[in-house]
Amino acid sequence: MESYMIRRGIRMVKLLRMHENLKLREILIAFLSKNGRRKLLDSYHEIGIREAKKYFTVHPDSEKYPFLEAFVFKTYGFCDYRGKTVIDVGAQTGDSVLYFSHRGAKMIYAFEPLKKNFRILEWNVAQNKINCKCYNVGLGDATGDVDIIVSSNMATKLLPDGIEHERIRIDKLDNFNICPDIIKIDVEGFEVAVLKGGLETIEKAKTIIIETHSKNLQAEVKKILSGSGFNLSKIIKNYVAKNVRVEYWSK
């Protein structure tokens, strides 16, 4: 973890100097105060949105770090989207939707269950006239309603008693009758349920990009996708959360 924090700090300093034109001395001084560190971190996360703003109009309340992942770290950059139909499961406020459009996707189907995220997602899609159909629904292996935690960064988790929550609708991917080329899945630990509810749709795709959140989930994902004719072609590690990674599966 210490080596990761050092690497992240170096990367953060490089990006801030590149995009903010800050001197190393200014950055180090800012790190000495809590308020200074907070401002630097906010600027660091904002870099992704500023990159996206070169091509799009971006809602000011969009989640910042996902834009950094998409437009700066290029987590989804190992795929050819030109002329392709993409399903985006866990679209949040639209970072990946805008990125797929920027890379030439023909049509995008975006699924986001949280109401606040969804409103911003729709705004980003409408303002930029992206060919994208948005669904305010979560995907799983059953249909119905479920309570989820609404965390500070608008991610979702199952609900323990006494925690602030939101009731969302759940449906199966196969019920939407989409014929995709690429499916991206980032659903905070619900990836296996999404796959089980979309086996027929998955068969139609050529590439699956999926974030997995534990070794057990990675094993289950491997079993499902290998059984559907996919091969693991690339892994992008997350050095903050040891067992979290983005996997590329292709036929």
C-alpha cells in the first residue's frame, strides 16, 4: 500500500503540474495543510472532467473521479468502438458514455439505477446530442425492487439496517432485447448477477469490459464468460483496492 501511495502521489503531482501549471514547491506547501490537500485532490479529480470538456459539455455535478479514469487513465481505451453498439451497465453520471461516443460508438444503451446520477447522465447525453438510450434501472438476475446504500460518491451497495438508502428497480438485461458489440459492466460487486440476467445478450457480444471486486467474483465471472466462449485478454489492476480490477474478455 505504501508503494502505491508513493506512485499515486507522483502521478498526482505530474498531472497537477501539467494541467494546473503549478510548481513543485507550491504543491508541497499545499500538502502541509488539510485544506491545501483537499483543494489539490479536488483539482486532481477535476482534470478528467476538463479533458472531457475539450469535446463535450459536462454537467458541473458530474462525478469527477470516473472522468479521470475514462479520459486520463483511459481505463476503457483498449477497445475499438468505431461504429459499434455499446451497453453501459453502471453508467453513473456519463463518464463512460461520453468516452464511448468520443471513440466513435454508433449507439449506446446506458443503465444507471440512482436517480441523482441518472438525471445528470440524461443531461450530459442530451446536451451533447449523443445517440444513447438511458434506463433508470439496475440490472441483475431477477426483477423487482431493492434497497441500496447511497454513499457519498453515489456508488451502490446492499443495505444494512439504519443506513441511508434508495429504492431502485431491478430488471434483467435479456429483457431489453439489445444486440451489442461491446458490454461494459461496473456495478460495485453485482457483476455476477448482471451476467446471469443477461446470458442471451452476452452471447451476442464480442467484447466484455467488467470491473470485478473480489477473487471469488473473479472466479465466478471467469466461469460464466469462459462458458460463453470468451477469453480473458487484458487485466487493469486497481492499486487502492487490492482485489478490484477491470477485465477485458473477447471472442
